[in-house]
Amino acid sequence: MEFIEKAGHAKGLIEAMPQSHKDSIKEILINEALKTSEMENEYISREDVASSIKHNLGLHKYQKGIRDKRAKGIGQLITLVRNTFNLPLNGKILKKWHKHFFFKLNHISVGQRRSGKKPMQVVSERIDRPVVHFEAPPSSRVPKEIKSFISWFNETAPDRKNPIKHAPLRSAISHIYFESIHPFEGGNGQIGRAIADKALSQSIGFSLLLSLSSIIEKKSILSSFRTRAKK
């Protein structure tokens, strides 16, 4: 309840701003696009991202030439998630988001679920001494798992019979649930954060204006610092 009240207060402040001060909205979306890409080890042009987002927000009638095509895709994705937060989730939406993130890239199967026989693992440390932190379900189970996830996500929305009323809780569960399936060859973190954003916005009833990826990054850095300090 406290979260919803604070989010509503922030929304009111932004709406009361004069038009000349509303560049902060664009900056939030630009920062989210950059940070969520960096978390996937994708470093893209800020200028190109800004141009893409401004175009997709309707602030530029004609889109300037964008050299980094990844920026065009991520700009489309960020604004699409923001503008369609109230729509139910489905498999087509997830695939569309994935296509935007990997706009015109050929090193993975864009918009397609993983299908390989090798296990999908989260691994760290040296190549010769890997540490497996997590292993996702095999590819053969992905269609069933994603169907169950989508059903759960939609049924826990605030206007359904089994809503999860605590917005941050639904967002967190949505994120970890999707990541545990890891349905794509790459970009699962990106799509997972978009889902978390969608869940938050649905729960409070309006598009949330924050850079979720920036917050996650700050929390991760602080946690790492505290761990080193204990040692």
C-alpha cells in the first residue's frame, strides 16, 4: 500500500511539471534502455537510444539516422512496454519483445524459444573450473513452463480473481519465475526486467516511471561492497 501511495505521489508531481521540465521522463526511459542492455553486456550509443525513444514517444516525427541498430530495437521495446502495460501477457508479446532487443542480429534465434539439447546454465569462475549456480529446465519443457507462467501472470493481475495486491511482491515473483524458465537463448534478463516493470505498472494502474535496471545495479554494487567488507 505504501509503495502504491508513493508511486501515485510521484506520478502527480510529474504531471504537475511544466512541459519544459518533462525531459526527466525521457531521461528515465533512456537510462533504463542503457542499463538493461549493459546488464546483458550490450553497450549501445546513448545518442541513438535517445533518438529512438523520442521517436517512439512521438516527440520526433522523423527518426534521425541511427547507426547502432540495437538502439532502435531497445528504444522500441522500452516504449512498447510502457505503452501497453495494461494488456494481458501472451507468448506473441514475449517473442515480439525479444525481437526488439535483438533487432537485426543473427548470432541467436531471434524471437524463438531455445531448442538445443545442451543444458541452459548460469555459470561463473574459470572456464576450467566452472561453478554452476543454476540450471534451467530442458528445452523440451519450455513451452509447457511458459504457458503456465503466462497463465499465472495474467491470473494474478489486479483485475482478476486471484490478484497479488502487493505490487513489489508480484513483480519480484514474476521476474524470478520467468528467469527460472530461461526460455530464450539470450536476452532473458532483459525480458525478465520488462516483465517485472509490466507487473509493477499493472498493480498500481499506471505506467511506472523508474529505471528498474539502475536500481538493481545499485543494489548489486552495494551488496558486493558489503560482502567484501565482511571478508
